[in-house]
Amino acid sequence: MSAVDFRSKTPAQLKDQLLQLKKEQFNLRFQVATGQLEKTARIKIVRRDIARVQTILREKARAEAQG
């Protein structure tokens, strides 16, 4: 997903999305360890999406704290 898609979500939705992404990352790591992962690029995409969600959550929290 792009940052624009994430920005349109509420903090609660972003936290749910973050949880789903972390679960997916966990499963991908297991697939790598067992040699079952075919699309290795998915790891990079998930990592970047996690970073995007965390960044947007911080931005929203900072904006809320400032007023």
C-alpha cells in the first residue's frame, strides 16, 4: 500500500494493519527458514509497509499532541 492509503485511515485501523503486517512478516520468516518462500521480494515490501505505518502513526500522534 502507499502512504496515501495509510494516511486516510484512523489510528485504530493503522494499529490493526500494523498487527497484520507483523504477523505476515513472522510467517514469511518461517517460510524462508523452511525453504518454502517463492517470492522473496515480499519480505522487503512488508518491511517497508511496517515502517510506513509506524511513521504515520507517529505523525498522527504528534499532530494530536500539538493541537
